Amino acid sequence: MNDDDLLFIEDDTTNAEEPLSLHLCPWKVMIVDDDKEVHAVTKLVLSSFEWDDTPLHFLSAYSAYEAEQLFLEHDDIAVALIDVVMETDDAGLRLIKTIRNELNNKSTRIVLRTGQPGQAPERKIIREYDISDYKNKTELSGIKLDTLMCSALRSYQNIISLTKNKKGLELVVESSSALFDAITYETLIDETINYLSKLVAQCSLTPLYALSSIGIYCNPTVFHLIEARGDFAHLTELNDIEKLPDSASLMISRSMAEQRHIYTSDAFVMNMQSSSNSCIILYFEGFASLSEQDIALLDLFASNTKTSFDNEELRHEIEEGQREIVYLLGEAIERKSKETGNHIRRVAEITRILALELGFSIAESEKIKSASPLHDLGKIGIPDYILHKPGALDANEWKIMQSHVEIGYELVRYSSQDILKYAALISYQHHEKWDGTGYPNGLKGEEIDLIGRLAALADVFDALAHDRCYKKAWPIEEVLQFINDQSGLHFDPLVVAAFNKHKGQIIAVNERYQDSF
């Protein structure tokens, strides 16, 4: 043979690297031929070949079986040059059928080679087996082989680009639903980083573990570091943002000043401005270079995320309006009872703490917190002389006072809003007791909804720890002792355990919202 004959290159396949980018690692070309000399001489012919400034890396197989094993090990083979006749007269054809149908590999460009031109009908083989070309070994000179490789690699590159974009678009579509369902800024940013990480990894062919990112929420009064991953995972506090490398800080500052995305060769900042003068900032680094198509896909993702962000901002405004109305109504009721609005704020915070510890989601815990100010809603229907009586109530007065749970329940029981549904439950059950001695229905144990059980403890704790018209505040030590003494009697032991686990945080709430008379 001379250098102009068709040749195949033999190379060691045991240390083949997984590519990070088609522009960084060699194109994998598989040679399948039972003639060792063909492998050896091809190495000389294509030793200096490059496509898109990237050289070739050859995988050698001497039978259809060996080739199939290599295809199982490598999912990024760009071109396969396959001989028709090897261990059987149609071994090459059977191998191609396995590649396309059983291994479901539609990307690798296959060139079928034969030393016997009449071995298989050319038109039928090319159409049925998705073959890029069908060549006689003897007709491929070095120049023709060079041309063949250029054509095959161009096709493979286009297929990979289309596949990558398709998968990227699927991620964008998939993320739209998940981001739309995000309830809080924390979950929105967390889910955004999850999907954006997958998208960046997909676009740049970079492993997820190599990416580093941070997520920031900010408005005119808040700059909140919400999420930090990879090399930034040690950043856990708000002030830790000052520990960012200068390059990252400068990009983030510039993005905020110019209110736009910024892309460099190895990092980017996404700046998603909402319609209410707040924004989400996402900073990523650690990936291989991105193409213009990749950046266009990231911009599309950012556009979709901005829509979810705007929806979250609107939902937040509506929920804040609802909470404000609930708090105002709760304060009006407390004023009727000659108690301060801080009582409902304390109870609200305590119920949220307990709800989170007892397994409620962040969203559910926030709704429970928002509903708890209406636990005494029914007092609006209790006469003032009973509410303001400084001493003990007589039996008839006590019966009237107890009716406030049913009055409150009836006022909101038919609402379709989650917050008011929780409010109806809390209003109705927060005076029930674990041992069944409470009111209005004498429910016992788990007959009482968990929300009612945790609201009961929060209300009693706050009532004992502060002055009321009929009593003075207890010392905090006595309140804590009472809570523990009533475990299994007034209170669910599980709720008491949650209270004890977070009593420091609960006492801090008690001190933060002091009554002022």
C-alpha cells in the first residue's frame, strides 16, 4: 500500500478522555476493519488532519463485536468507517443495524467501506441504514479521505448542535412549569439555578459538579444572598457577598448598573428585572466556552424566568395585601379585647416556627402564619363587658366566651382561600386539648388537626407570658415549665418537643414584639 490508499489508524482506546467541548477534545473516529495494515497506514494519512482546529482521536476495532463494545463505552463517536466483510459477509451491515436500532445512535456519521463493490446494493444500504457514504476501499486516496472526513465531521457537528439545542429547548420548556409553581423567592431562585445549571452543562458539555453559582434577590432596600453553590458554597451570610472574587463582584456590579446580562468566555451574569423595581441576579462560572446559539438559548431561559419572576412579584403583592388585611382585622379584634396587636404578631411567628419544624412546607407554614392572627376572630361577637371583665367569669359568661370559637369559624368556614381555610380551622380548634378536656367539641389527641394543636400551644404561651386584663404576665421560666407540665394533657407531646427545640427562637420573638401601653 502507499499513502494514498484508504487507511485506518490504530490507537490505544483505554485512556480516551470524555470531552468537555467539541472544540477542546479530539473528534473520535472509529475504524472497523479486520485488516491490521489498514489501521496502521491510515494513521499516517490522517495524522495531521484537523477539523475546526481540533485533531482526531482514533478508536480501532477488528470485528463487529469489538466495535459494538466500543460504541457501548463511547457515546460521542463522531465518525465510524466500517468494513462490510469481516467475520461474516454482512458483519458490517449487521453492526450498522445494531448501532442505529439497538443502541439508538442516530448521531455518528457512518461510512461503509468495501473491497468488493458488488457486495451490497449501494442505494438500498444508504437509505435503509442512514449511511453518510458508501465507498470502495481502492478509490479513496489521501485527498478523497480528507474530503470525506470534512464532510462527515461537518454533518456530525450540525447534528450535535441541533440535538444540543433541542435538549436545551426541552429544558427551557420544562423549567417554565416548575418556575411558575415556585411559591417564594427562595424556591424560585433555587429552582432557577437547578435548571440553569442543567442548561449550562448541556450547552457547554461541562459536568454539573464543575459549575459554581450564586443567586441574589434585591430591591431598593434589600440585597439578599439566597443561594451559593460550587466554589461559592461557603458563602452563607448576607455579608459574605463581600468575599466574592473581584472579577465576579465587578461583573455583578456592572450588570446591576447597566440592568442587562453580561457574558464572558468563562462566566456570565443574568439580570432579571421585574416590573416592580426588584431583580434576581444569577452569576455562573466554571463552564467551557459558549457559542452564540448557546447564549441565545440562555437568553430565552432568562426571558421565561423573568415572566415567572413577574408572576411571583404579583402574587407576593396580592398575598401581602391579604396578610395586611388579616393583620388589620386581627388587630381590631385584639383592640376590642384591650390587647395589643403584638399578640397576634407573636402568635403568627411562633406558629410559623412550629409548623416548619413539624413538617409543613415553607409555603404552608407562611399560610398558617398568615391565618393565625384570626384565631380569636369570633371575639368580635362577644359582649365587651365579658371581654373586659377583670376578674373570673361566671358559668354563663364563660359559656358565652367559649362561643367565640364557633363564631369565628362560621365567619370564614366557607371561604375558598387557603389562608381563610386555615383561619377557620385555627379559630375552631385552638382551645381543644390533647386529653379531650377542651372546647367546643372535646376532641382528643389526633382528632384535633395538627394546625389546631400547634396554634393552641402558641396562643397559650403568649397569653401566659404577657399581661391580660384578668392576670399579670408569668415569669418566662414558669411559662416554659407549664408548657412541659402540660405535655400529654393540654398539648400534643410532639408539638411540645418542637417548641422545646426552638424555644430560644420563640423567646426571641417574644422579646422582639414587646407590648407597649
